[in-house]
Amino acid sequence: MTNQIWNPQEYRKSADFVPKLGEPVIELLEPKAGERILDLGCGTGILTKKLAEMGCSVIGTDASPEMVAAARELGVEAFLADAQTLKMDEKFDAIMSNAAIHWMPDHYAVVRRVWNLLKPGGRFAAECGGEGCVRIIREGMKIALIKRGIDYKARNPWKYPELGAFSKILENQGFQVKFIARIDRPTPLPAGLHGWLEVFSASHTEGFSEAEREAFYKEVEDYCRPTLFDEKKGWTADYVRLRFLAVKPEE
């Protein structure tokens, strides 16, 4: 079981590109004023608030108490929940998720939960990391952990879905897949790879002292530098995204 601890302040400083680059999900969703929408894995609530500003009635959920608190500070209605086990009496017109599904190991459970929470004709628009996402960074972390005698698999918090496999999960549940694409998206890291690791590698470095963490970060940077660092452009992460729109048929 991985243990990813979130720090909203660090997230805003080093990973504010995540909600910014998630705006195509809103475009894919085509939200309409007055619709009741659920944001699965709302994080700091930036995209959730954007939906509310478009006239939608929105609620966010996240598995991190820290992120839920940050979303509430933004004025978003949010509560703590695991999307894989989420149960609510309410039914939604649409469900959105950005950069969250790859943190949820049971994709079958997530899709079942979404199906049960949607009204007939309801839409499910999402983007998450896709197969091959941050492959080079993950290789660097894996090597650094193996060197320390630590099981990488036990500390890896991500499950990046493959396009064909995830499409089948949606279709087997009964969804009509209207759009699905795997997108290579090299992503500049404004706070460098070091800042990215501070935010996203908490489960990998669990139990490390500050000095041990810094040594880990440096080793990962050294491994990734030949392919992900440019003297003029700085650091770029080798992101891959899976973006889709699925519809629950009318009864």
C-alpha cells in the first residue's frame, strides 16, 4: 500500500500546471449552466471552481484530507472520499476527473462507481496519465530505490491505463465511448524536476530523512538529465495523457 501525502502549498508552487493543462477536459465535458456535476479527485479545487463559475452546481471529492481542505478554502463544496468505493444517493448529469484516475489502482471499481452515480444520458469526461507516462522519471526512481534495497513496486502509487484496455472497461460497463485518445504531452516543469519530485514522490521516499530524500532527488535528476533537461528550456517531464468522453445511454 503506497502512502502519498499531499502538501497543497507545494502542489500550487510546483504543480500548478496540472489544473491549467486539464482545461481540455472541461471543453470535452461541455458543461451547461444548471447541471449537477461531480469532480472526482478535485485536488485543490481549481477546475471545480471553474465549473461553478460556468453556472454549474458542483461538488468535489478527493481521497486527500489536505486537498479537500484546500478546495474548501477556494470556496468549493468538497468532501473526503475514495472514488473506488464512493456511494451517494444523488445522481449527476456529468462527472469529471482530471489527473486522478492513475492514482486509483482499481479502474474497474472507479468506472462502476461513475456508472452508478450518473443519470441515464450522463457524461463522464476525464484525463489521466496514460501508458508510458513519466517513463524516464519512473526509471530513475526505480533505479535509485533498487540501489537502496527497496521494492519499487511496493512504493509505486500509479497505475497508468492503456488506451485499449481502458476503453474495454468503459464499454463492458455499458458506456458508449464517444472519444478516447492517448496524447504525448511533454510538460515543462517550472520548479524543475526537484520540485516535481518533492510533490509527487512522497510514497517513494517514505521514511527517508531529509538528507536521504535530497540524495534520492539528485540521483533521479542525474539519471533523467540527458533526456529531460535542456540548458535553455530547463526541465521537461515525459508526460503521456489518456483523455476520454463516455456516455451512459438513455434508458
